[in-house]
Amino acid sequence: MRRLIECVPNFSEGRRSEVIEALVEPFRRTPGCHLLDYRADPDHNRLVVSVVGDDEPLKSALLQAAKVAVERIDLNAHQGEHPRIGALDVVPFVPIKNASMEECVRLAHDFGRTLNEELDIPVYFYEEAALRPERRRLEVIRRGQFEALKTEIKNPERHPDVGEPRIHPTAGATVVGARKPLIAFNVNLRTTDVEIAKEIAKAIRASSGGLSSVKAIGLTLEERGMVQVSVNVVDHEKNPLYRVLEMVRMEARRWGVEVAETEIYGLAPLPALVDSLKYYMGMHSLSADQIIEARLLDLMGGEG
């Protein structure tokens, strides 16, 4: 049976179209690697790519894209709203079909070692691939970002999991891991006061006593004249998108601020969208089986 693993590499480039295309090209041309989606955000100055394939095609395409990142991205000159420590910042592997989390962990460890050997980039492992319990959380590894890690990487508690305790001078470090599907869900607010977004993010994220399986930060969207509560929903079954949005709305009302729009950045699993459709439409008995495209995909998969 066909085996599929998703990988969602994040690159610290969201403004230069020629560099974005060069980063994406390896995923287009590598046989056995299937490019599903890519999105670049100029405010975040970040590119998020979604691809699926098996181990070897994914590793090959990722390594080629990493070489482009090292050649074309200098974090010393990089500015953007999104936290980062590397040109190739984060590489999560996600089991999709006929693949286990344990296999994704092995793949993460294998790719991390290869990346270090080929490009001399220090590597940290996170989520299910973490070698140290305190490094399961990405935000712990990225604390202080590239600028702080330049010197702090020499401290024993910040030594990389793979490689020497020295940062790549322009490409920084990379975090590699294995995890469940994650939904990048952004809520944009009709205000330019980023402190409001930061207060709302603090109220809803798990680390501050908010919603479990939810991470959030407040950012400025200068080009759009708004601010954003940038949310990662780590487990949508524990806290669905509608609950996250309604809590943001509730907190925003305290500040007299309205939600302007929401967006999903990258791909999201169908059940997560069905949950919110059920909530807002009052269709309590709705299931994914009632969506024709989902049924067709099941049929196509069953026929190989």
C-alpha cells in the first residue's frame, strides 16, 4: 500500500519572489515528492511549503531546498514578524497514510543528521522527535531567536542535538521534528495596536492558562494596517477552530476591537473544517462522509 508522509518546511523568506521560487522548485521536480501548497507572507517574511511523499524523495527535495536557503538567505539581514532561528527554520514530518509517528521520528532524526553533515547547520529536535523533554515545545528552542542563539548556543543547555555548539553564520540553526497535523490559524483585528493582539494571544494560549493544544502570538501586519493573533492549533480535536475564534472575539470585545477576518495558512484536515461548519450552521449531525469530494477521494484511494 502507498505510504505518505507530509512535510511542512518553513523558510525565513516571504518577500523576494525569485528566492521563493528557487526554494519551491526542488519540491516540484523531485520524483515521488508531491507539492500540495506553498504560501509566502511578506509581513511574517516567511514561506510555508506543504509536500507529501515517502522518505527518500522528501529527504532529497528538502536537502536541495536547504542548499538554496543557505545560499540565498542571510539571517543577519532578515527582518520579519515571525520568530525564527534558521534560514530553513522548522521541518516537521507528519504521518498521513500507512505511516506511523515512530517512522516520522526516525525520518526526522535521519534528516537532521544529514542536514548537519551536508551543510554544517546545527539541528534541534522537537515534538515527538525531541531527545530532551524540555525541547518538545518549539518556542522553547526558538527563545530569543537567531540573535540570541548566536551566543547562547555555546551554553550547555542550548547545545544543539546534532552538530557543534556554533551557529551557521548566515543560515542559523534548524529545528526538525515529528508531530500530528497542525493548523496555522490567523485572526486579524481592526486595530493597529499590537499590544492588544499580544494580550489576546496570552489569554488564549495553553502556556498562559488558556486553551489546551493552542499556541498564539500577537503580530503587526504593517502592509494591511491591522494586527494579528497568529495561532497554531496543535490538536483540533481538543480545541476546534470555532472555539479558538470565539475566545478571540470575546477577548477582543474587552478592548473594543472587532475581528476583521480569519485565515488558514497552509493546509488543514477536513474534519477540522467540518467541526466549525457544524457549529456555525447548527448542523449537529453533519459528517465528512456527506461531503462529496471526501467520498470520491475515499473511493479513489480504495481503488488504488
